[in-house]
Amino acid sequence: MSAKKRVLITGGAGFLGSHLCDRFIKEGFHVIAMDNLITGDLRNIEHLFKHPDFEFYHHDVSTFVHVPGELHYILHFASPASPIDYLKIPIQTLKVGSLGIHNLLGLARVKRARILIASTSEVYGDPLVHPQPEEYYGNVNPVGPRGVYDEAKRFQEAMTMAYHTYHNLDTRIVRIFNTYGPRMRLNDGRVLPAFIGQALRGEDLTVFGDGSQTRSFCYVDDEVDGIYRLLMSDYHLPMNIGNPDEITIMEFAQEIIKLTGTSQKIITQPLPKDDPKQRQPDITKAKAILGWEPNVSRAEGLKITYEYFKSLPREILFERDYKNFEKYIR
Ligand code: UDP
């Protein structure tokens, strides 16, 4: 049997999950990716299929999870992760964050594995404290459209801490802020693929509200590096990993127009309910404890991401949605 450390990555065919698979393969791990492929896509990991240390399980972690053999690490990244997804598959979003985490914490106990869970800046809701430190408890509307995601993630954190405290489980919690890069789903409604997709299709760019709301975008390689360092650290409390470089959505649209050279214009559409007005991570802890901070500027990261979207087959540009999700709604 291989002496390599074995890691399970749920959501392994998704945007972040697939980049994590690449990183762990590069670090010399045996990687088991698990995904139910509602929002994940095998195209994100097909380059790994022939690798002797890569396995893929098509499975929904909201149901009992079985993985034969040893596991040293578990990373729980399975979840819908865009506001459009929460509206279309709200129950599934709640289930993967609650039933799913329960199954994986149980698996971690049996395997004596360290488990890292993907939490989110959404635990801060529409924040009244700026930038957001880990100590801020947040301002979340539990019954609004984002509630299914925000509360599932908050529950995940609570459940993970309870297993840490009562079962002595080795746990890590990362709060991920807006992250972008190659392999984002082009039509998931998130602002970056939305704008780049619109530019590539020759459509106007849709800014929601007056565009004065802010976000802080982290390039995926930086995000993955922060997550890897957190997993390997001995810090079990929640940690923000994100890029503090904050920008308004209107300025962001202008940057995309410049980057793509599109002659389309910016049009405004109504602001979705409970859309956070500002968001910026306080990364004091990540710097001090992990020696981590982002290295890739938005200009560099956007260029790489644009090249990726440009290289996709043209029909993907017009794929309006993911397929087959109806069968998962129970
Ligand atoms: N947004 C926008 N136009 C779009 C898609 C999104 O102006 O076509 C805005 C959205 O209202 C939000 C920001 O961009 O203020 C980021 O949205 P996203 O869905 O990417 O992520 P969020 O940070 O809101 O979860």
C-alpha cells in the first residue's frame, strides 16, 4: 500500500475543490475527490483522471459517506456557492451544510483524520463592522434568500467546534472571501464570470444597484495556499483567508471593460435582496499565524482568468445553466 498521506476533498470537481486537488497532488498526496456534480463539473478534474494517486467518487455527501482505507485529512468544500444556486437549490444547500458536515465529522472521527471545513465571509452577512475580523459575529437574515447558505455555514462552524470540543476532533475552519480564477462556472451568476461572459458574448455588463457595494477579490492560487497553510497549522479557530484589496462593483465592471476591450456598456439592474454593501477581510491573523498574505494582484489574476474563459469552446459561453439539478431537489 502507498505510504502517501490520503486526503478526501468533497466538492472536488468544483472551482475551489479542483484547485485543491491539484495542490495536494503536487504536494505528493493521494487525493480522493468526491462530488455529486450538481454544480461541480468533471471537466475541472479530467486532467487528473490518469494520475495514479487520484480517485473520484460520484457521491452526495448529504447521505452516508463511505471511503475505504485510511484517511489523514478531509476538506469539506461541497456546497452550492453562488446566490443563483441558493435560489434554485435552497434545500440542497442547507442539507450539504448540515447533514453533509455531520457525515464528514463522523467519518473524520472514525478515520482519526484532521478535517478542514470551508466556511465563508457570508457568516458576517451584511456586515456592520469593516473590515471584518474573525471576532465579528455578523449581521445575517436567517429567512432571506441568502439565509440557506449563510445559516448552513454558520451551523457547520458550530457543529465543527462541537466535535472539536466534545470529541477532541482535530478541526480547522476557513472563512473564504470572494475568490476568482480559472474553472469558475461561467453561468453561475457570480459577478466575475457574469461580466466576462457578457463581454465575450457581446452583451452589456449588468451592474446590480448603483454599483457602490464593495467586494475584495482573491486569486485562487493565493486562496488555496492560505487554505493549505491553515490545514497544516495547529490553529483550530475560524480564520479569514481573502485578499483585502477592496473595490466597488462599478469600478470592477470598468476594469473588465478595459481588460476585455469590449465596446458594450454598463447597464444597471435592481440590487438583489440582502446583497451585502461592503466586504473586506481583516487578515491580521492569517499574516501572524500562517505567515500568509496574497501575492497575485487583481490585474495579474484577471488576465489569467480572462485567458481561461476565452479559451473555452464557444458553446459553453451560451450554456445558460447547469444540468440535471432537478433530480436532487427533495
Ligand atoms: N453583481 C452585479 N452584477 C452581476 C452579478 C453580481 O452587479 O451580474 C454584484 C452583486 O449584486 C454583488 C457583487 O456583484 O454585489 C458580488 O456578487 P457575487 O454573486 O459574485 O457574490 P457575493 O459576494 O454577493 O456572494
